[in-house]
Amino acid sequence: MTYVICEPCIDVLDKACVEVCPVDCIKYDEGQDRMLFIDPSECIDCGACEPACPVTAIFAEDDVPDNWQGYAELNANWYKDKGPVRARVNQLKPAS
């Protein structure tokens, strides 16, 4: 299992989760991404990131709310092909 960053992170980009992650598996490209992403192949399921998030955007994969289920795939796919993930984030929550 891995942790997943969901919609509340969009346009917040608080990096408290990055600071507590012992394996550096949370990333984003500054100026290009509107949210942070967890690499499921590197996440060790320690849970340190979840309580550090000030907007409750991080969930254990099995606990992701139904309305945000697609974010597990977005997190994983960002590490493979960022462009389509960025486009999907913009569709899910258009920039204001």
C-alpha cells in the first residue's frame, strides 16, 4: 500500500509532507505543477506525511474518499508522463 495526495493539495503546495518523508518520495516541478505527488514505488507506507498535511489531502490508498479515487492513478502516472497528469489536474479543478 502507498499514500496518495488528493485534490485539497491543488494550489496549496504546502511542503510539510516533503520535510517529514524519510524516503523523499514526494515531488513536484515548481512552476509547472499545482499539487504534490507521491511515488508509489518509493513510498514505504510509514504514514509520516499524512498528519503533516495542513489541508488533509493525504490518505492511505485504501482510505482515499470515493470522490477522489482517481488521484491514486494520477500520483503514480505523474512519475511516468507528467503532461497528461497536469492536464487532468486542470480538468478536475480548473485554475481560478
